[in-house]
Amino acid sequence: MTRKREHGIILEMQNNPPGGFPKPWIIAGYTLLVAAALFVGRIVYEETILTWTNGPQMVGFAMMHGAVPVFLLSGLIGVPGSLLWMIVSLVWLFKKKFGIPPADWAPIISLIILAALLFIPYESWEELAVHVAGPGAHGSEVMLQVAVQGNRRLVTHLLRQGYDVNYEGKGGTTPLSGAAVEGNKEIGGLPYFERGRCESQKPFDRRNPADGCF
């Protein structure tokens, strides 16, 4: 810190203000941030709203078949580009001993948040949507899916909402039979499943029903 006298007033001047990233680098970071946000936003949309309105999704399928191409292109450019930008920025930060203005942290923190959202499992988003917005028109399909996945908590919640334990999906699979195929014994042990059908379903061998039922 130095002092300068001007018109009888002593002014304090900072010799070494914190040096941030070059402006073009910050602009590139925000551009990649927008592209990555479009892609991540679309994925989260499929895992929540689209699942609630249309039933369980194969995440990314709708985007690959019929969605606006901008989402796919933004993912192809934004995700790897943001990863590279982050790696270079972190190396740069280390060299600067993390001495950059607070504003320059914004794209870095935002990209970390987007990455965290992208890695949240589909099942967690699905369960959040059910608890926040209700099971919707496809609650039975959701129950079948989560029974196969072994999500005891969500299966119990849906059954308490009155969904049929004997709902048949494609191929005649019921929540109980689907859980049995995957070996999810904790689902078969639920009291609600005492009246569930299992050995008569198509995925099982009638000659060895014990192999497919709990």
C-alpha cells in the first residue's frame, strides 16, 4: 500500500490489486456455462417433468429422438468444453494462489453446481418428483420400475397411495415379479405384496415357480 498526496489530501493506493482471469477467458467460460446449462437442464427436465407427465424415461432417448437439436449440440460442445475450461482454470488458480476477484469465481462455482446436478441419479429425481408433484397419471408404471430397482421406500409410498400391487406392465410383469427377477427380496417382504401375483407371470418358468418367487 502506498500513499499519494493530492491537493493536500493523502490518497491510499493499492500497489498490487488481485489479478483475475483475462476477459476473453471469462467470456469463454460463460459461453460454455450457458451451453452446459442447456444440456443439463434438458436432462433434469426428462428426469422430472417428462417422467411425471409421460411415465418412466430412458434418459437421453427423447433428446436423441425428436428434441430440439440445440440441446444435443450444446451437450456435445458445452460439457467437454466446460471440463477443459475448468481444468485450465484450476491450474491457473493454483498458480495465482487463488488470488482472483470474487466475480471470476462465478463461472467456476456455477459449473461445479451443474456437474453435481448431472451426477444425481435418475431414481433420486424420480422420487423427488413423486413426493413433490404426486405420482401423476403414470404412478403404476413408476411403481413397477422402482420395485424392479429395489426402492422399498418409494414402492411403499405408492402402494399407500392406492396403486395396484398386481398392475401388469409389458409382458405381463407385475411389481412383485419384476422385483423377483432382480432378486430384490426386500420388496417381496413388504406386507402390501402378500396379495401380489408372481408365479403365474410370463417372465417365470411355471415348472419352477420357486425360482422366480419369494
